[in-house]
Amino acid sequence: MLRLFVLPFLVITILNRHWGLAFALLWVAGVSDGLDGLLARALKQRTKLGQYLDPIADKLLLSTMFVVLTHVGAIPRYVTVLVLSRDIGILLIATLLFATNTLRNFEPSKLGKLNTLVQILGVLTVMTCEVIPRSGLGELRTALLWAIAGLAPVSAAEYAWIVIRRVGEPVGVAAGR
């Protein structure tokens, strides 16, 4: 919930170009997410609500960061368009499959997890470059943004392939997963 609470303040600070405060808020959101996951596992307090809210909060935070950082010129538009197109496509497919009771188990793939990791590193690097302009991370920033632009459509295609393959399986096989 802290990530969702911090999000509007994070957006405002970026739009006002208060990069130091925005960077601190982003770290607060990230650390709270990590601590939440560690505590849930350690105390064995995983809830159904948490299983739905956690990825929603993660995706909302990352997607918002891409949109806002694009708006202020820190991330190229094509990167954000590819990221959001992938996420919206996956969300629509997952919603349709869930609503039609076709497929209930829609786990992230290894490529999907890599995609998310590279997005997180990309956003953190972009923010670091804004906070410390002479950080020497310009080349890493460019490489990560290119990697994000490449991984987004490849990951989307992989999810489409997984769905096509699993929906085409006999009923007993798909339901057993």
C-alpha cells in the first residue's frame, strides 16, 4: 500500500523536477516492496489479496514511472510505447482468459521476469542520471533503454506463444497446471 500512497508524490516531484526527493521516494517505494515480501515469507502471511495487489502495485509504479519520465524527456517515447503496449496486451489477454475461465494460472515467465528486472534497473539508472548528471552512467542508461525496447516485444511474443500453446492443450492438461 505504501507504493500506491507514494506514487502521486513521486509523480509530482518528477514533474516539478525535484530529482533528489523523487529518487528518495522511489527508493522508499522499492525498499517497502522488498521488506513487505521478506516479511510475508518469513511470517508465512501470504494472502490472496496480497498476491493480486503486489503485482498490480509493481506494474502501476513502473508504468507510471515510464509515462512521467517520458513526459519530462528522460525516457524516449518509443521505449514507453513498447513497454505499455506489452503490458496492456498481457493485461487484456489475462483478463479475457480469466473471465472466460479458459486459463487461471498465468505465471510470469523467466523472460518476463528479466524484462521487469531490466525495466527496474533502467528506471533507477535514468533517475540516477537526473540526480547526478555527471555520474558516468549515460552509456549504461542508453544500453538499458535499448534492452528494454528489445525485451518488451520479445517478451510479449513469448507470452502470446505460451497462451496459444496452453489454450490449445486438451482440457485435462491445461486444467492440471
